[in-house]
Amino acid sequence: MRRILCLILFLAVVIAPDCQTKQKDGNTINVTGTVTHFDLEGGFWAIKGDDGKTYDPSGGLPTEFQKEGLRVRMEARTRPDMVSIHMVGTIVEIKKIERL
């Protein structure tokens, strides 16, 4: 089991960067959605957008927004250059977030 995990980690670090496209300007998104807590990997907070996608904030969701069912609007930058153990959706860097 440990060997398999090491192999997966190795492939993610070595091969994944070559599979990604270059980031371009314009990767800023505006999302309206609902804060949701996931119990995976010790638990974390993410935003389920009204567009049907889930957004995983890099560095976590600010504490004042960690409330199940809270409606928010955020401006964020997508981060296709990053990976996460959460694997629930698009990783984003929050630029601005507000309660609705």
C-alpha cells in the first residue's frame, strides 16, 4: 500500500506539471454559492457554486465564513497549477468574499 501511495505521489509531482496548460490572464471567476463542510481528509470547507461546480479554496476558507449553508459571493483566481488531497473541485485562490 505504501509503495502505491509513493508511486502516485511521484507521478503527480513529475508528470502532472507537463500535463497542465499554461495559465493565461482571465482566470478570475465570480461565483455565487453555498458554503459546505466536507468530512473527507479530516474535514474542510468548500463552496458549492450555483453553477453546479465545487470550489476548494487554497489555504482554506476564512474562519468567519465557515458556516454550513452560508450563502456567499466570491471573486477568485482558478489555480490549475495546484493539486489538493481534497479532490472535490476546482482549486481557487480567493481574492474577495462576502456574505449574501
